[in-house]
Amino acid sequence: MVGAGAAEAGRAGKPAEHRVEAIFGFASDGGGRPKKPSPLFSFNAERNPDGGRGFVVRNGLNKWGFGPIDCRGWLVCLARVRLRLFMTGKIKKTLDHHPLVVGTIHSKGALQRALRLRRGEVDILELRMDAFFGETGVLLKSIPKLPAPLLLTVRHPREGAMAALSLDERRELFGQFLPLCEWMDVEVRSLRQLAPVIARARDMGVRLIVSDHHFARTPAMEVLRRRLKLAQRVEPDVIKVAAAAKSPRDLSRLLDFLVTGPRGRLAVMGMGRYGQVSRLVLGSCGSVLNYGYLHEALVPGQWEATELKKRLMELDANRLPSFGER
């Protein structure tokens, strides 16, 4: 049907007008691989520059891919779109109702561990690109084999980066790896400097995490809330706050910050002495993203990621429904 429309348009000497609109959320990149989410994609039968007819996927005025119009091309594309839609819907549902666990890839050992994971052992894999600067080739080869959606992080030197990268170097890494990821992380302190990167990520449908790290102490509540307001200016999907939890009082403050903040939008965790306790308590009380290591801990107080997933699932299974859920 689409092929016929293209042929008729070709004989008439004008672009094909046959158009099939579909609200999919994802589209093919021309090789059958789904691209990033967008409210509306259209499938068009058009002629490419060399004169051949083809199957074009557009988002507005932007051409996302070109491929042959045949039964196999349609079936492969639509099958993969449906698969990605299923996975995306599953992640969104989990984000709304259950804590997600993020496994961090910050070394070659962590990368090897990630490649051995079974699907579902963690929910998201974080690529700490500040740990792989100058060695991106090994990641590019491994990414297609990783069993979970990817979170791209290029950490600021003052917030725990593993290499003191310049702003231009960070922008380069974001630009190179954004098309391969579902999520990206930008610190509150970097929002202005990385505004063009954030804009590009939004155009691609990449989800945004704005993070804030406090390695020395848990800040006062007024400081946490002030930083929260700064993060909310860019309307992120998730706001991540990690702070040193040295006492039960620190843990109590982080819990209060979580339960009084925007529901379903905060990822809050402690580091240090009460770090492991905090990640169970906060994860079971609404922290949407909960980080663990895969090979060795990056900061004190972390759980191994697959173990954290098991513990949080046990706590979630034993949770009594709240009044609004009954």
C-alpha cells in the first residue's frame, strides 16, 4: 500500500503524499534499530536522492532513517518498535511503582561483570565515561551486548570524577555516547555549561537525571531544598541526591527530604557509615533510582548491585499497601 502510493507519486512527478501516522514513541534508524522516544513519528514512502524508492521514518521535519519498502522491512521495524515499546512501558511502570537499581560501570572489571549479567538482575547500567576517557573503543564494542538500558554519566571533577576532564572533553563524550543511551546524568553545578547537551538529549528523547553530591556531610534541610529548586528549573525526570550519612540524624534528614519532596522524582542515597542502611530504607520509601557497584565499590556504603536488587525486592514484597492503594 505504501509502495503503491510512492509509485503513483513518482509517476505524477511529485513527492509521495501517502502517509501513515502512528504514535509509537520509537522509530527505526534505517537499520531496524529503534531510535529515541518522540510524541509522533510518521512513515512515508518517498524517493531518496539517488532516485530509488524507500521507506522513510520522520519525526516532524527530521529524517530518521531510510530503508527498502518490502514486507520484511516493515515486519522487522515494527517488531523491534513493539519490543522497545514493551521494554519502555515496563521501565516506566517500574519507575512509578518500584525502586530501580542502577549498576555502575566504572572500570574494565565492572564492564566484564556487566557483560555476564542476566537480563533483569539490574534495571539500568550507568556508563561512567570519565573512567573510560581515551579508552572508549572497548565500550563501543561492548554496548550492544549489555543487558539493560544505559545511563550516560561524565562526572564533573569536583563531584567524584575519576579523571579531571575539561568542559570540552565532557561535551565530546556526551555527544559521542548520547545516541546509545536512554538516560543521562548532569550535575546541578553543570546545568548552565551543559545546556546545549541537555537540549540535544531532550530532542533525542533521552531521560534527564540532575544530580547533586555531598561527600563530606549531609547538608542542612534548607540547603537540600534550595539545591532541589535549582535542579527543578530544567524539569528533569529524576533528581539524584547523594550525601555522606555519618549518623542516624543524617539518615533521618535524607528520609525527610525524600518523603516531603516530589513523589516519584527523587533518587536519594547515603554514603559512608550509614550508606548501606540508607539505601535499603530510602529505596523502600520511594527513592526511584538506587545505585550499586558491579566489581568494586566506588564510594563507601554501597551494595553490590544485584544484591541490592534482591534486598529491595524482598522489602517491596513485604510492604503493606498504603491507605490510597487499598
